[in-house]
Amino acid sequence: MKKKLYHLCASAPEIMFRVPEDYIQGINKACLSAYRHDTHLLAYAFMSNHFHIIAETANPDVYIGSIRNGYTKWFNHKYGRQGPLGYISFHSVELTTADHILDGITYVLRNGVHHNIAHYPSGYPYSSAKYYFMKDFGLEFKYNPVLTWKEQREHLPWATKLPPGFTLDNSGLLIQEHILQSAMVEHYYGTARNFSYFMNKTSAKEWATLNIESWMGEKAKELIDKERYNSRVKKVNDIQICLYIDAWLSKNKRGASYVTLTRSEKMSLAKQLMQKRATTGQIQRCLAISAEDMSSSI
């Protein structure tokens, strides 16, 4: 089958990535799955309850399935959880025209800004926004590579063998410059100046409606509508909320997993999180509380 360029998005009603380690594992799964399934990974953004990927692949179903299956096994093992993680279906749009490609990549790279987590795209640590036109912008990241098999086991599942050219940093993240198809993305933007223009476009809902929602479909429109644009970065983000929950678990339940929380414990934590200015949506995601439970108990 011929490879085609796709914008792929998988989501969940609850949290998928709780703390930095989880995001790193998700990105690594996307990179390793791309290698195993002859896929070119161009861009990505991993958010707490969904992720976006731009990839050139012959079989998007197999590629996304590989990421989700591998990550779900890891996540469930870590947290003592069972069952699937996220909705069974995923969103897939083939990018065919130059405008669609630029809009799709731009939307993915600006996702941290869109969800009011970062002031600018490259400031969000779990997207690939900072890896393009690095020479033009005078960027060179310093790494401490993890080279021995024993050290790699601290970050990778026991049976995982890194492909040739894949190197781990001591943060546990695969060094992206060896994996991302940055040259393909740079080709579509043409120049570093043009890339900066797209990255700094006004993040208005009107722009998203005209250039993204018009061709992404109803499911993507629903996803976009869950968060409203505004000019302020959130007071507290989902990672901070999950870390607060984990600190409470460490103090009150000997470090048990968040999945062991009872309904009453969730309601108590929800009240504490509201005082810290967490939004209702954030609390529902991070504690896996339904809207009905929130409205009836708080």
C-alpha cells in the first residue's frame, strides 16, 4: 500500500497521561511504533486526555493501534489498572493539499497554546514544536545519552530493544532529532520565517473554525469545543493536579495508585482541587469523575 499523510487523533474521557513519565512513554511509543510499521513521524502533541500525530503511513489503523496497545499495557501495569484506555475509535484525516498539510501540522504543534497550557508552541514540552529549523534559530539541545542496556531498562520495558540510531536521553525520552522527519516538515513550511509566522498566528477560535474544523469533521469539532480559547494560561495544569493527587495518596494511602480512590475520597479531593482553581473538566479527567457525580456531590 502507498503511504499517505494523515492527521491522527486518539482521545479518552479520562486521563491518559498523568505525569511527565507518562508523556515521555507515549512519545517513545509513537517513535518506536513508527519504526516497526514503516511510518514517518512528522509532528505530535500529547495532551492529558488525547494526542495528535501527523504521520506518513500506509496503514493508520495499525500504527495507532500499536501505539495505544503498547502504551495501555505500560499504563495499566504502572497504575494497577485494567481495561482499554480511551475511546476505541480514533480520528483520522488524510492531508492532501498544501493548505490542509500546513493547517494540520500547525494545529498539532500549537495544541499546547490552544489548550491554554503554554504561551507559545515550543514552550510546551510534550509536542515536537521545538525540533524544526533548529539551525536557523540557533538551537542545539544538550543530551546525556543512556547507552548501556542496564540503564535503558530504567526507562524501557524489559524486552524492548532500541532500533539502530535510536538513543535515550537520561530523562527517558528518545532523542527526537534522530527520529522525527523534521526535513519533511521544514519542506512544507519552506523557510524558518514562514514557520514562525504559522506558529505565532493569533490563536482565535475563528481561525480554527475556518481552517481546521471545516475539514476535520464532527468528532474533531467536538474535541476542539471542549476547551475555549482565551489569552491566559491555566492557573493549574493537569500534571500539577495529578501530582497533587499522588502526593495525597502518598500521605494518606501509602502511595497507592489513583485507581484505588473511593468515591468519597474522589469527592473530597475534588473539593480541594476546586480551591486550587482547577476547572470542573480537569477534575473530572484527573479523578475519573462523571459530570453527574460532580454536580450532585459538590
